[in-house]
Amino acid sequence: MADVKKVIEIIDKIIADVDEQKLFLTELDNVIGDGDHGINLARGFDAVKTIEDTFESKDIGAILKAIGMKLVSTVGGASGPLYGTAFMKSGALLNGKTEMDMNDFIEMLQVSIDGIMKRGKAVKGEKTMLDAMIPAHDAIKASYEADGDAKKALDAGVKAAEEGIEYTKTIIATKGRASYLGERSIGHQDPGATSFTLMLKAVQELA
Ligand code: ADP
Ligand code: MG
Ligand code: MG
């Protein structure tokens, strides 16, 4: 699926895409939060860019761990510690590896979900990034186990994540700032579910 070079390419694309989607993500957060999700993530991934030149000499686990630590220390806001935890857990999982396969990626999504659930004390259906992450993980796992086709599995994962975004429009936020809106959060998509889908799309396109 990916060696160190490929992982760096994917990270590069995520940095560029977060920057490009910064205003859109922030607009989404303006409606149900405090209007900083895009700015927060762009600040974090800009900081990741400054350590990118150290990645070539690292294994995949060390790269992901370094990204997680950067995100935790620079993002601020709920998404920083949550995405930071996801990358750090992924880094611990892939410690020492210079190649990763689809099973590693599926496991990586699982430890990320577990880490975010524990840290944010959230479950599925609370209008958060988890509502894109959990269906994406489940779809990728089911598809890959069915026929071992990585590309097909990633396509299924992106489709499930996009459906997850749509699902967040239909539910009330019960975690994070959007929960202050109660019923008024219905009809609007969750910024975090949207940013996760952006990251997964980078994997789908390049892995
Ligand atoms: P803040 O809300 O602190 O301004 P951001 O705007 O960067 O932080 O991130 C908001 C996103 O974080 C939400 O759209 C949601 O997906 C996610 N989020 C917030 N709280 C939680 C939580 N407890 N568990 C999981 N995800 C959460
Ligand atoms: Mg916000
Ligand atoms: Mg904020």
C-alpha cells in the first residue's frame, strides 16, 4: 500500500488540501461552532510542513508520531488533541515499519477511532468526526476482507465517509461546541467529519 516515500506524498497532499479547504472548513464551523476549524487545522499542518524534511530518515511510525505531536502542540481547539491522538496512536502501531499494507491501514483507523473516542468521550451519532471515521473504517474492512482489492476498499471507505457527512446533517450535536446549539445544529454538516473525509481522500487518491 505505502512505503515511506508514499506516506510523505500523502502527507504533502493533506497539507495542500487542508490549506485549500481552509475557508470552506471554517465556514462550516462558523454555522455550528466558533468558525475556526479550517484555521486550526491549517495552522497544525503548516507546522507539520516545517518538520517534513526530517521525515525521509524516519520510519512510518516515527513520521506519524511526529505529526501527532505537532498537531497537539499547534492546533488548539478540540480537533488538535483529537487528530493529534489519532496520529500518535497510529505512530505507535506502525513503530519501526518502513512499509504498510491495507491491514495496517485498517488497524490504524481502528486505533485512531479508539483514541478519539477515549479522549473526546464521544460515541457514534454525536455529530463529530467519528461519524465519518467509523463508517469509513467498517466499509474499508468489509470490502477488503471480501476480495482483497485495496483500491475498491478505499473507494468504499470514501463513499461511506461522505455518507457519514450527510448523516451528520440529520442529527443533533451532543459533543463539542456545536452541542450548544441543540436542535439548531440539525441541517448542518459537521466540520470534523468533513476534514477527516478530506484526509481519507488523499489516501484514496495516492495509496
Ligand atoms: P473547537 O470546537 O474547539 O473550535 P475545531 O473547530 O477545530 O475545535 O474542531 C471541531 C470539530 O471537532 C467538530 O466538528 C467535531 O468533529 C470535532 N469534535 C469536537 N468535540 C469532539 C469530541 N468530544 N469527540 C470527537 N470529535 C469532536
Ligand atoms: Mg471550532
Ligand atoms: Mg475553537
